[in-house]
Amino acid sequence: MGKQDRWGLDVSTWAARLENPISARLRDPATTGYLGIVLGAFAAFIAIPPIEARTITWPTLVGLVAIALGIWTVTRGRRRLGWGAVASGLLGIGLGILATRSSAGNLNSAFDATLVAQTLGFATPLVFAAMGGIFSERSGVVNIGLEGMMLMGAFWGVYGADKGGSWVVGLLLAAGVGGVTALVYAFFAIQLRADQIVGGTAINFLAVGITGFFFVLLYNNSPIPNGVSLLPNVHIPGLPGFLGDSIGDLNILTWASFALVILAFLVLFKTTIGLRIRACGEHPRAADTVGINVYAIRYACVTLSGVLAAIGGMYLSEGPLGNGFFQFNMTNGRGFIALAAVIFGNWRPFGAFWAAILFGFADALALKLQVYSDSASTLFHVLPYVLTLVAVAGVIGRTVAPAADGKPYSKQ
Amino acid sequence: MTAPGQSPSPPAPPEPEFGDPGTLAARLAIKQRAGGIVVPIITVVLAIFISILVVAATEHSFHTSLLAFQEIFRGTGLNWIVHPTTNLQTSIPAYNLSQTLLQTSTLILTGLAVAFAFRCGMFNIGGQGQYLVGLLVANWIGVSFAGMNPLAHVLFAMVGGTLAAAAYAGIAGVLKATVGAHEVISTIMLNWIAYWTASWLLGVGGPLQDSSNPTSPVSKQVVPGARLPDFWGNQGFQGVHIGFFIALSCVVVFYVLINRTTLGYEVRAVGFNPDAAAYGGINVKKNLIRAMAISGAFAGLAGAIDMLGGTTNYQFGQLDIPFSQVGFIGIAVALLGRNTAVGTLLAAFLFGALLYGSFHGLGASSVIDPSLATNLTYIIQGLIVLFIGADVLILSVWNSRKKLRWRWGSKTVGAST
Amino acid sequence: MADDLVLEMRDIRKEFPGVVANDGVSFDVRRGEVHALLGENGAGKSTLMNILYGLYRPDGGEIVLKGKAVSFSSAREAIEAGIGMVHQHFMLIPVMTVAENIVLGTEPVKGGVFLDESAADKRVTEMAKSFKFAVDPDALVEDISVGQQQRVEIMKALYRNADLLILDEPTAVLTPQEAEDLFEILRGLQREGFSIIFISHKLNEVLEIADRITVLRRGKTIETVPREGATEESLARAMVGRDVLLRVEKEPAKPGDVLLEVRDLHVRDDRDIEKVRGLSFDVRAGEIVGIAGVDGNGQTELIDALTGLQKIESGTATIAGRELMHATARDALDAGVGHIPEDRQRRGLVLEFSIAENIALHDYAEPPDARFGWLFPGRMISRARTLIREFDVRGGGPLTRAGGLSGGNQQKVIAAREIARDPKVLIAAQPTRGLDVGAIEYLHRRLVTERDEGRAILLVSLELEEILSLSDRILVIYEGEIVGEHTGDVSEQQIGLEMLGGREKTAA
């Protein structure tokens, strides 16, 4: 029997929690806390399409319930979670009221089905990079260089599609370059036991320099031709209105990202190799003593993270938003948002996925809300970073990194 | 045997093996002791050497590559030594040197920022964000309050920028002290929060944007009364302003703080071993916050000085390294300089020279495509940081030299070392 | 006789930078025997076993396992050859379950790549039943007791079909009762034909469980003797090379005023679990009070509370009449508490600082070392020089990095610093852990000297021998409470029983 709460109920895992009787579950402060946060978000959601309630009553009511749950949670001991729910409730009421004040026309243009599509689109590169980050960190190697690896993918993906004539070539080249970049980082971090954050920062510098250098060298006088083979969208015919606009025309990589998340989860938590990877990240010496090759696993995971990050980066240039063009320092911090998603998602594939969706939503919203105010919508870009700060501040429970994350391992 | 819910503590982790220290500051200190000044020099030489090869490969000519690096050298203005003169208008080397010094003073400060945090065991990647904060606040103060006494105005703007950046960095310190949030994560997040906030502030329609220039994200000009005076050259032609001396004096301040004050003692103790520091009566949390704040102050001062002395308005999104990357280059500077006062000074000069030399020296010439120069700088920088992080490699090569010598000595009869 | 040998290690040599860990060690194990490897810290026992287990490569010598010469380059090879090792510091992953830890590396699979969790659970349960262990395969390792964790480690080895087991200081973390349970398990395994190598530095245990005993000293084999005929004294002499004073000579104590008064103290640890549950005791000037107990019963939290490093939940602690209320470390220091911490490298010293800076660790902000925030390194150095002389610290001068000193000298620096502050109460936690005999003798003598100077000394140690030989009064702590108090002669057995929570039955 694992951890118990003060009523003697098994609260060691969510599965156990779910098996407790409902009355007990409601008494569990963790449940009420999370519920409060969700209700706060829902309060804002009520005021926007599709529900689009136009009076402030509903958002306010729901928000008040959220605040109440938050206070309950605080008094039952989970202080940070409780105050988070209170904050969420307040925010929800505020946003809901704002939304009711705005014109219906603006609301409808901001909150329509394409918002979903754009959210998924913005999230795609993040998901790829985040999955890569999870593998790397779960094996015990911090990867601050995701940003640089994404950038490499963005450039070399276009180059490959251009010179190779097809996006497939671009994809392979991007993956390859990403892998090689990660391999270099892995060598320094694992073999030479260099400080991993310094190494990652170096990779980011190098990536900016290398991609910029070759961009100028190869394309300065003859820019990237129009009509370079792009990553294709997957058109699903015959879908009704909302579905059609939201998921009817998503990019192939977006669909691939969904599969990737499921795959990552299965590999990490259901296979033997996943068990070993996690062992390397928690207690490498223990893994070593049972005969696991810690170095090899770490090398493999870091290289994989480079491959995935590069593919995600390629989406930026070769996907629907990039249209086959590369710009200097194109990633502009997305690698760090992906890292934030990993942390926010507590190093779990589904957690990071939802975090990436949330962050993608913020980006999409920033674009849509330009209908209100061009400049203020820029501020939405800070959302992923603020949310991550909130996460590491432990509002949403503790984020627990793999125990040996970032510590170089040395056999003797 | 034990009450439910209580798990007895598992055995303590093994004692450090062969003196392997746990903290970041201790690891860096070991590297410093082991390599002295040789290792940084080798690192830089190696990085430049590889870059020469890169250029040679892409230009298909070793000669071109060497020429390129010669242009970089000319760009730094170091050849000013040969014909010293104070006339900036007529002497290109003098002008180059003056600009190099300007670049250096910024890097000194952002380097000191990172170095100070490292001394306390923390990795401040947020120098760029803190720099931005200092820059923006100084801009705002410098733009408003026109008609204020110039000395007071300048001081107010500088202090304001510095304190604002200190508070901004302090956020990361508070997060670390209270909830143990890793400062690398928090400062990275803060960097981007600052970036996007600046984007909003200076963007079209934003509060600090220069409304007379509606399509361009440029800040308003600082009023003439609030600018830092030049001591070499004149304002109009971008002379060297007294910010350079401010930066130099900060080097001294850094040294004194770290080595001669109780604050420095506490910072070092916490950096090397927070457990022992706590046991010794030192308030670890207070010091974490304090160190991050001081670190941010240095970076913010850099931003303030650049705003008040250099170009006196700021265009957002400028990809010019001087503004958009100085915080990150500060990391390289601190690492290369081994987090010491003098080391940071020298490393800042190296990077300042490298930056200005490749930007404008190489950029102005036609040896190779100028925009290649920008990126070359990034590559060199990246290589230096990469090798510094892995100076274990260089160290082991250096140490095996000694071992080889010893082995040779013992094998050869009567040989002297 | 020879084909009875399951293992022979001949003339093993292993060098590390600056030290010869194994210098021509020879050692063999018969089938079905428990063979103890005895030696002090640094004698080379762990190194030898790490070589056998494939974690180190020997620089010389050979290993013959079951008649065949072998050379392992990894733990995996040693495991495949039937060697299993239970490390002193458990190689278990806290956040994973018992079953996952046991099968790691040789997991049962289904469908080629997927982990077969139910098969793993089943195998673990079956194995536990056959060896009469009681473990829950789904429990997280961080949630089970230390004794159970050790059993999991043993099961790890058995799961991989080991027939030669190496146990490295297995009783270091166990209560006497748990140690007895372990011995039962070992005897059971012996009966099944397993051979066991038992590494220890505890004489009494070795005499209880081993069939043969090999003593190592400074990397060399000194002797191999059967259990019959060996005594604690003979073994100790072999371990150290001379007659060892197993008890410290001291005058009877002359206790004076109460300098440390603890009343109904309650302290919680960092995880908010109450670890000290209503402790009350006194320590007077001129006496040494020893607190005996198994690690984890509240000693650490008690010391943290007395030194201001942990909050006092309720109750009082008074130092020479001054109550420690909401005290910080600084307050405790000012009140007159001196503390020799149990982890000298983690708590007691900043290894990167010089000796002078370390000696100034408590007082760096006060004159003469500093004034108004300005440091005077020169004064720190001269003060350090005096103390180095007085405490006979060897290995460097005031400017030497503390990390460059040996363990014993590091401990002397700490002792010098604490004692030089003239504390009223001196708390010594595990003061001789990891030290060689010479340093141990010095520190014990010093503690007695300070006692005679009129200080109140609180000694907390996991080594019963140390407590018994130094203390004037002994308190036994169990689960955060004092369960026994003794003056005068008391047997180890009785203390051991109390450490476990049992109490002596009063004679009818």
C-alpha cells in the first residue's frame, strides 16, 4: 500500500485515487484544487464561441465556484494548488467579463474553428522538440540545445527539399543534420562530461552561426526558389463545418506528432528499453551495475532528441507557415518553449503534449487577437514563459525531474 | 516497525569520490586551478584555428581565409598601436579601436553579471533579459523628465536601469530561494518575457515607441541632457563615452566585493557549499537572492550605459549583435575569464575585438561576403563556449603532456626535465 | 580440498592515482561458506570486490571462478558468471517499483519489446516465497523500509542466478534485530549451497556469521583464519597492526551545572514528518552524554534543532539558560553551541576555501576578521596559524585548500574551529566516521579533554562502540523518543534491544 492521506485512503497514484469512493475523492485536496483550476479556465471559455454567453452571470458564477474550491484546497493543506485555483477563478471571471464586452463580430472572427487548426499547427514543432527533450532528459542529459537543433532542421530541411527536389529529401537531411548536431553535443556532455548547460548554449550559438553562414553562402545571390517542395497537408474530404475547418486540412507532420506522442509514451513506459532509459536518468550507477550500457543509451537518446527537434524545426520553414523560406534565427525561442513544455508536462509525453497545445494556443491567440489590438496581442507571446515560471514555482504540484538529470556519469 | 506513512531514511549517498565536488562553482574552481591561464588561451586559439579552416573550406582558399582574419584584426583597431593618434576622424585604426572599446565595455558588464552569479553557484543565462530591462528603463527615464539637471538625469537613468534589472534578476533568485526553481529555467523564461514585452513596448503603437516614426519599432530618443559625455571623439561621430570608465571601475568593484567583503565571503561560501554555509550561520536564501540581484544589476547597468551613451534610441529586432546578443556573449566572457575580475576583463576585450573586428572590419572589406562575417562570429563564439565547457578535454591533453614528460624522463637515463 | 573452492583471487593488484588500493591480495572462498573480509576503511576490501564484480579492472593478478580463469570487463559479465553483489549504498531506483528494480536489465518481455509487468510480478512473488522474504512487488522502493530494500537488493542478485553473493557492509544501516534477520537469511542461503562473501569492519558480527575470516590492512592480506580461535582482540590487532585501545581511558565525570536542557522537544523534518516526538534530557558541564540509535530515528533532526538548522515545532531547548526560540543557525552559534557535523565534507567545510577561511566560517563577519562588511584576510590567517599548531593539523598551512587535507586533518580543522569558539555545549555527530585509527584516538582524547574543561558534550554516533567507550551517560533514541537511559556498565545487547524499541523486562 502506498501513500495514504489522513483519512487512510490510498492516494499514491491517480489510479488509486480514482478507485476511492466519490465522497472521498471530493475530500482530496488535490482533486478539488485541479478542479478549481479547470473551472476557472471554463469560466472564461463560457463567454467565447461556441458557447458565447453574453451576460456576465455565468462566467462569474463558475469563476466563484472555482475560487471556492481554491479556498477549500488551501485550508486542506495544499496551499499552492489552492491559490492557483483562486487565481484561475479570478482570471476566468476577468476574461469572461472582457469577452462579454467585446463585439460579437470580433469574437467570432477570433474564436472560430481555424483557431483549433492554428493551435495544432503552432504546437507541432513544439511537440516534436519536446518529445526529443523528454527522451534526452529521461536518460539523464539536459538538452538546452533544442533551440539550435530545431534551427538546423529549419535550414537544412529547406536546403534538402530544394536541392533534392522533394520534401522527403529535406526531411531526411534535416533529421540527419539534427542527429549529427546532437551527437556532437552528446560527445561533449557524455564523453567529456562537460557542463551540459554550457554545452547546450554553445550548440545554440553554433547553430545560429552555421545556419546563417551557409544560408548566406548558398543562397545569398540566388535566393530560395519559389515553389520548393513543401511538407504536404493531409486533406480529409467531406468533414462537416467545424471539424472540417479545424482538422480537415492539417499538415502531415501534425498528424505525425500525434502518433509520436503515443509512441513516446509506449516506448518510455511500456517497453523494456524505456525502463532502462528511465533507470539511466534516475540512478545511472544502479543501471550500470545490472549491466546496462548507460553511455550507449544516453548517446542514443540525445541523438534522437536532435533528430526530433530538427524535424520539428523543419516544420517552421517547410510547413504551411513557412512556405519554404528560411530566415536568420528562425526558431526565435521555440526550442526554449519546447523545453518549457517538457518541464510543464513533468517529463511525461502526454503532459508535454498538452503543454505544447496550450502554448500553441497562446501563439494562435496572439495572431487572432490582432483584430482587437495589434500591439497588445504581442503580449500573448509571453504566455508560455509565464506559465512555465508558474509551473516551476510549484503551483501545480512539484515538478520532479529525473533524479540524475544533468549529472555526468563516469564509469571507473 | 515504523509508523504508517513514515519511511526510514535510506543509506546516505556515497562520499564524493576522489574529491569530486558537487557544486557548479566548485567544479569551475577546479578547472581554474588546474589550467590557470593556459587553458583559456588554448581554447581561443583552437576555436579560431577551426574557424580559419571553415572559411578556407568554404572559400576554397586558405589564402582568402587568412586574409579574412587579417581583416578582422584590422577591424579591431589593435593595429592602432603602430600609429597612435587621437584623431578619430582621420585614423581608421583609431576609430576601430574606439568602437572596440565601446563594445568591450558592454561585454565587461554582462560578463561580470554572469561571473558574479557563477561565484554564488548559479547560472545566470538571463543577462540578455536583464540588459533589455536596464536599457528600456534607462530609455524611458532618459526620454521623460526633459529639463532635469543633466548630471542628475544621467544618474537617475543609470540607477533606475540598474535597479530595475536587479529586481528582474531578483525574481529568479527569489524563485530559487523559496521554491528551489532552477535559475537556468527561470532566467531563460525571463529573457523571453523581457523580449516580448520589449516587442510590445517598442512595437508599432506601443507605449515607448517613437510615434514620429510610425512604421518602425524604434524607441524615442533620449534627450541630449541625459547622455553620457564622450572622452575620445565626439558624440556625433560615436566617440567613446565615459561608460567605458564606468565598466572598468565595475571590474574593481567586482574584485573588491568578491574578495574583500563579508558579502563576497558569503557569496563564495554559498556557491561552493550551501550546506556548510548554512551551518556556518550564513543565510543561504538571502545570498541567493542578493547574488542574482547584483548579477542583474551589472547587466542592467550595461543596458543603461548603452542607451545613454551609445546610440540613444533602440530599434527592436535589430539583429546587430551589440544589442541582441550581449547577454549571451556575457556567458562566454565569464566562462573564458574563469569568473574572475581580471579574466572577465581580458575575455571581454577579446570578444569585443572579435565582434567589432568581424562585423565592421570584415564587413567593410570585400575579402569575403560581409554577412558571412556575422555568422562567422557566432561560430567562433559557439566553438569557444563549447570548448570551455569541455575544457576537460584540453585539460587532459595538457596534463598528459606533463605525464609524458615524466615518463620520458624516467626512461631516459640521466635525463633532466 | 581444492575443488571445493568456488573462487580464488591470486595476487590482485590495483592502483589509483596516489594510492595502492590492493597490493598483491590473495583470497579464496569455499563452496557454501560465509567468508568475511575484514578491514578498516581504506584497507582495500571494497576495491577487491569491485574488481571481482567487474566494476574495476585489476592491474595485476588473476581470478579463478569455479575452476576457470576469468576476467570481467563489466558487471554484466560478472553477473552472467553467477556473481551477485549487494552494495553498501543501495543500487535501487527509488521511484520505481520493487519488481521493476529486480528485473531491470533482464526483463521479461511480451511481444518482443514490451515489458511484461505481470510476469515480472509473478516471478518476484514466487522467488520471495521460496526464500521466505516478504516483499510487495508493486511497492515503490522509496516507500519501503531500509531492511526491506536490502532484501530487494539480495533478490536482484538471486534473480540473476547468482550463486556467489558479495555483501558490502550490509549491517551498516540495519538495527541489531534486522541484522539478525539478515543473518538468518544468509544461513538459509548457505544451506542451499550459496557461497557468501561478507565485507565488514564490525568484529562482533564477523565472529557471529563467518566460517572463515580474511583480514586486509592497507591493501595487503594479513591473515586468513577460521572462526574458531579468533577473538575480537586478535582480529583487531590484525586489522590495525598493533594493540588497539578498544576503550578510551578517562577519569570519572564530574558533572556541574546543566548547560543543555531539552524539554518535550518536537521537531519535524523537511518532509513535514515528525521525527523528534517529545524528547527531554539534560547535559551538564563536564559530562559526555551519548545518544545511541539507528540512523533515521530523529538524531539528525534533534541536532538540526539544537544548532538552529531546523525549526522547533514545540517544546524547549535551552543553552546555558538561553532558550532557543525560532532560532537560526546564527542564534545557536551565539548561544554557545559548537557542532562537529556528521558529514564533514558536506556540512562542516567548504572544501574550496582555505583552512583559514574555513576556520573563520562562523565568525567571518565579526571583528577581528571583519569590520563593517570589510574583510581582513591577514587576521584570519594568523588566527588559523595558531590553531593549526595547537591541533596538530598536518598537510598544509593556513592557505591550503581544505579539500587537499586528509579526512582526519579535515576533522581536526573542524574541531579546532568549534573548540576555539569556547562553546558551552559541544555537539559531536559521528565525529570519527571514515577516519583512520590514529585520528580516531586523537579525537576521542580531545573530546575527553574538553569534557574535563567543563564543556557539556553531546555525542551522537551510530557506532555503539564509540558511544560505550566515551559516554558518561547513554541515552537510547528510538522513533524520536528516549527509550532508555544508562550510566555505568551496560551491555551492547541491551542497548541494541532498546535501539530497536524493545525494553528490558523487569525481573519479577
